[in-house]
Amino acid sequence: MVQILRPSLPQLLKVARDTAVSAGQLAREKWHTPRDVQSKGFRDLVTDVDVAAQKVIVAEILQAFPDHGFLPEEEDDSLPQAGPIIWIIDPIDGTTNYSRQQPNFAISVAATRPIFDTQQNITAYEPLVGAVYDPMRHELYSAIKGEGARLEDGSGHRHTLQVSNVDNLQDAVLCLSLGSSEKRRQQAHKWLYAFNQDVFTVRSIGSATLSLVWVAAGRFDIYFNQNIKAWDMAAGALILQEAGGAFSNLDGGEFDWFAPHAECVATNGRIHNTTLQILNDNKI
């Protein structure tokens, strides 16, 4: 008989951290090998390593928690979708970067509690723990809800994560995602123009997950994305919020877990309202 475990949050975090590192090690091992790259949609790629890394994560989680469910980026009809805990997984966020041997990508693993309505339909997920691993820099970001966030570097040193103290746009480092469709790129360009004269500098690194944890680490101060998915942000948003940052939709409200093209705004919190105002004043 399979023993069903009711894990504590530290137990969930350990599995999230361990599986993110395992997948990251695989991605790093395959870094210089030829890879199979396929299109799964408009300007949306998947590699054989994405699929293999997800299998590594899922196998380790199921071994520890056989009654848990999954919401992964890469479709897999064999995986259970229901359970007391739903694991939201992005085996490689920044696949285009990875496929071109650009080192800005990360593995994201979050354990969440499903939220139900009166008809027992899932309406949202509550991230309980999250881990994001940057295998090329050997940096492991993690958080437990209500207990803060931390970064473990390649030397094994642990650092408490804290967003920046920047409280004005003139000193802010802005990061954005341009999006894939023509309409979203037009909107991103209008927003970029609106911010361009005020912020200190601008970046676009091609990984939503990495962008979120870099806001948490104080490397960026603002990040926005018009087409973010649950697996892109489940771990990163928790880590950001536990580091003192703010994460919302364009209206300043809760993230829509089921929107086909969800918007998000992430900041250090100090300039969140200013950022929202500029974004909304410059909508197409």
C-alpha cells in the first residue's frame, strides 16, 4: 500500500529545491550538445531538454508525494491534475535563450494549494513554496509563504533576498517582455517610450521567471509582461513578494491564473503605483 504523506511546508520546499536543481543540472549537462527544437505555437519553442527536465521534476515529486497533482508547461496527459497540492512547473523558462545557448533561463517549481468555488471548480492557486534555479550562475532562489525569501549561491552561501530601496523612476532599472504578437509588441513599444526618458536604463532578458527573481534580488526594480502563464510566475511571484516586492495585474489586482494572455506588473513595491499609472495612461 502506498503511504500518502501530508507534508509540511519545509518538506515541500526541499522537494521543490531539489527537483529544480536536478532539472537544472540536466540542462547544464546538455548545454553544448545538439538539441531538438520544435515549435508548439506562434513564436513559442520547446526543446527535447524541456521535456526531459520536466520528466525529472515530475518523477521526483511523485516519488515523494504520489497523491499530488500537476500543472506543467509541457503537456502530459499521463500526469494527475488533481490533489491536495498542485505542482506548477516550468522545466526551462527562457527556452529560446536556451536553444540559442544564451545563458538567461531558469527552472521554476512551485507547490500550490488549489482554491475552489462553491461548484468545486478551481478558481486560483495559492503558492505555498517556490524554487527557481539558475543553472548557469548556480543560483537557487526559494521561499516559503510568510517566511521570507533567500538565495543560495554556487558556494553554498545563503543570502536573505530583499528588493531594492529605489523609490523613484530616475534610479529604476526597468525590465520588460516585448511579447510575441504584433499587437502586444506595439503596446510594449508604447510603454517603453513612455518610460524611456524617466528610468535609469532598460533590459529585456527573455525569461519571465528570471526577471521576477531578479526584481526580488534588487537587480531590477520594475518588470512587466503582457502574456505570462501560471508556470512562468508561480514560484517567482511568491519569491518576489516574500522579498518585499509587489506583484499584480495591470489594474493592481490579483493575477488571473486562467487568462489566455495574462498581464503582470512586478516591482520593488515602492514604485508600484507610479508604474501602474504610467502603464494605464499609455494603453493602446
